[in-house]
Amino acid sequence: TFVVTDNCIKCKYTDCVAVCPVDAFFEGPNFLVIDPIICIDCALCVPECPADAIFQDTELPAEQVHYLEINAQLCQEWPNITELKAAPADADKWNGVAEKLPLLER
Ligand code: SF4
Ligand code: F3S
């Protein structure tokens, strides 16, 4: 499966959802996650993300491994998202800020 990681938080550009052929993305207030059951490992979403926030589970940087569990859990709680929408007005300001997990809204 592919996994959405830390840099998506407060960026949430949603370019990823527009290309997913199986609608595997789920939307929280300031973050998206991928359902590992739905994802077919096509990798199409990876280059679409302006925040470079999506990794294959086998290639997760060590400090992002906890996002595997976060994606698997929150995809069961949040609604599906299938269409591009406007990013937060301050998304670019947060792109590249490290360790945003404390800012994740559930
Ligand atoms: Fe969707 Fe493919 Fe990305 Fe999985 S890897 S979330 S199937 S676009
Ligand atoms: Fe997040 Fe990147 Fe998608 S910032 S919403 S994973 S395009």
C-alpha cells in the first residue's frame, strides 16, 4: 500500500485524489489518508503531491513509519474524497515544516 505522511498535514493539496483509479483517499479536517485495503499500488499519486508526502509502505523513511497505522485507522473514520478541492490558504507556508503530527485534527 501507499501511505500519506507528515508533510500532508495542513497542506492537503488533494492533487492525489484526482488521479487515484480506485478512490482510495479519505479526508480529515487537515490531512488525507489512504485505505490500505483499497490501494492497488499503482503509484500514480506519488508525483502528483506538491508536498512529496506519499510513500510506498516498504519505502517509508524511518521517522514516518507510524503513519502506516495512522492511515489504516483514520481511513475507517473519515469520508471518502474523490475530487480535487482548494488547498488551505496557508498550505504553501506549511509545506516542508517538520513533525506536524501534533497539529493533526481528527
Ligand atoms: Fe490510489 Fe494508486 Fe495512490 Fe494507491 S498508489 S492511493 S491506488 S493512486
Ligand atoms: Fe496531501 Fe499531497 Fe494529497 S499534500 S492531500 S498527499 S496531494
